[in-house]
Amino acid sequence: MYKRIKVRKHELALWFREGELHKVLKAGVYRLSSLVWFPGRNSIQKVDLTKPRFEHPMLQVLVKDVRLAKRLAVVDLAEDERALVWVRGRLADILEPGVHAYWIDLVDVEIERFDVNSLWFEHAKREAILNFPGSSRYFNGIRVDANERVIVYRDGELDRQLDAGHFIYWRSGANVTWKSVDLREQSADIQGQEIMTADKVTLRMN
């Protein structure tokens, strides 16, 4: 008795034996005899390489396997790090702390890593990033009009002064507050007051 396994050109097959990765099968047709295929002890999991993100319950173990490592772009993010993932030049994911992996056999994947402790975010494709679904979970912004200045405090300490523009910063553990200062000329009425001159003459002024 044989087990027939067909792996298409855009796929990989992960052959697990007793819960551990046994072999990685490339595209082709395989006939496995009962001498090597024991029902209940073996399983086949196919991976579609056209879907770049690789997600698996054993991900942290699998990305260290040399048979898979050369096919993957892997990023391990600390608590104060985030990453942008570009697939074929388009933003695909914004990553949080943890281990993440992407297949690179069939698609062009670029991963940009950021330290959120730097707070302020600048990027050539900033508008596309801010328009990405869910980006508000990671970024906050301050808009400063031409007739004002904004003073920004980070954890209660002065961080910087902002002139007119749109400024973006990472949502992180820091407590960011700001105060707006209006630069326009302003007038205010002062209630009339009586004063006495040196020669004892009383005047009322406002």
C-alpha cells in the first residue's frame, strides 16, 4: 500500500513524524510505502508560497530548521520594536513584538525594523503607512497650524518644540502630552483702575 502526495509548483509540503519536522517536500509527486508512512504517526501540511506570511503553532522551532531557514525572511522583535513588511513594494503588515516569518521563494519581501523608543516616525511612504488598515493602533499624530507652536512633553519632560506641520510618533509606553501656543496677536479689555499721581491727582485708566 502506498500513500500518494502531490506538491504543486507554488507549494511546499511539511512532513511531520511524531510531532517533529521529518522532511520538506518540494514540488513533485511522491509515493510513500507503508514501510515509511505509518498512519497516526505521520502528517503532511502543505504551504502555499504565494501567501508570504508563514504562521504555525511551532513557528519558533521551524524557523531555526536549516531546511526552511533559507526560504524564509525571519524577524524577532523585542518589546520596544515594531516592523513594517513590504511585499512586492506594497505594505502588507505592521508587526508587533514576537517572531514572524515570510516565504521569499516566489515573492519579494522587505522588512523594516524600528525602535519605538526613538518616538518620532519619519518615512518616505508615510502617508501610505498611515492609510494602512489598523495603523492607528501603532501611530499617533499632532497637527500644528501655521499660527501656532506646540511644545511636546515626554514622560513629563520637555521633548521638543514643533513648528507648523504634521508630526507622527509611535504609540509606545511613553506618556506623551503637548501644549499649543497661539502666535496670533490678541487683545484684551482691562477693567478701569484709579491711580494717584505724585502731585495727588487722581486718574482713571484702562
